[in-house]
Amino acid sequence: MDPEAFLDVANQVIKLKMFPFFDIAHSLLAALAVREDLGANAQAFSRKHPLACWLSTMLVIFAGGMVANGLLGEPILAPLKNTGQLLVGTSVWYIVFYTPFDIGYKVAKFLPVKIVASAMKEIYRAKKVYDGVGHAAKLYPNAWIIMIIIGTLKGNGAGFTKLIERLIRGAWTPTAMEFMQPSFYTKASLLASIIFVLDKKTDWISAPHALVYFGIVIFLVYFKLSSILLGIHDPFLPLENLCCAIFFGGIWDSLAKILGRGQAKDGDSKDVKKSN
């Protein structure tokens, strides 16, 4: 593709309006995540506890903004002030859980629909990360770590509220901590936040801003579709394993085990000689 044409496409992507279509895709995947987390009991639970079902779904939809606002000292419920987004989220929740013969859920699970919604959701995620970094930069212009944290939370806030979201539905799962087992979306949001901060605050990235943004969008969409179609769920794992082995004691623990076995064998052979 011609570089100028590619730059024009990047400029169009960065100017995309998220409401209502991208909000619909985000809300649809959030409602699907809640329903699938409920498992086989989803339909019975939604009939018996509609308020808890709605609250948990709204928390997943608006989690990023709520958590980020709480950390920045802003009103936690401020993301709910947009009535249009709230109505979109509620409508999608109702379609996924309560349409006759479960048509809404079946259509949402249809592979082509899920692929399109997932691609749109990743574009939405990139926008949220970018907005989070920009908002934090206005409040704390020199605090890179705050910009990165807020960008990451904006990108995958639902991962960090899973414990509360399940608690609303009466399930206590204290091991469901994103800090202990971060998902690919948290890692990708973290990487995107770092790149946006470097692009905004340094001269290390010489590419036009729109191209940097477009590159993040392509990265997120590509690996999301790869996870659906090819089963590639976390491309960061090989790098993580290598880093853990080199920098976080993996090599030394392995050496200690090998040396410990060698010493144990030497001790056993000496004991055998003495007994003879």
C-alpha cells in the first residue's frame, strides 16, 4: 500500500466515533462473558436474579472507567452519566439473556457475528487505552507510571473487577485476581499504554502519531482474531517464560536442584561404602 494512503487510513481509524456501534460490540462481548461465566446455570440465574445479573453486566461494561476514576480521585459512577451508553448496555444485556428461544444469545455466538464484534471491541480497547493515557497525562504530566496504570485499567478494567462482579452474583472466588494471572488483554493493554506514553512523552518513536495508534489497533485485532480462529491465546507466554528463567530465579532454582541431587547421590554412595 502507498505510504500516504496507509497514513490516510490510520488518520481515519484514529478519528472513528465509538458510539453507538463500537459500544454495542463492547457491550455484546461483555454480556457474553458474564453469561459464559455463569455456565449452564446462566438462564436459571438470570430469571431468578435479574438485578444481580444486570449489575454484574454493567460492572463489566463500565469497569475500566470506574476503576480508573477511583484511583484518580474522581467520581466512580461518572461513567454511568452517559445515558446513551447505559441504554445500549442494558439493551444488549436484555437481548443476550431474555430474548425468546434464546435467539439473541445464539446470534451473538454465531462465529461471523463474534468475529466482527471482537474486531470492533479491540478497536474500542485501543481507544480506551489511548484516552486513559491522555487523561492521566493531563492530571500528572510527569508521572509515567500513573499514565501506564490508568491506560491498562481502561483497556481491561473488567479483569480487575472480576472478584467483585462474581461477588454480586453470589460467587466468592478469591483466587480470581488479575494480578496473579494476568490475561492477554491486560498484558496487551499494558504494552499499548507503554507505547502511547513513549510516543507522547519522548522522541524515541519517530513514526507519526496516527501510525503508532493504527499499529496498536492492528496488533490487538490480529491476536484477538488469532485466538478465535487459530487458538493462539497468549503470544506473550514464551517471552514471559524466558524472562522468568533469566531474571526471576528460574535458572538458579534449576541449578540448585541439579546440584542438590548431585550432593544427595554423593552422600548415598559414601553411606554405601561405609556400610560395606
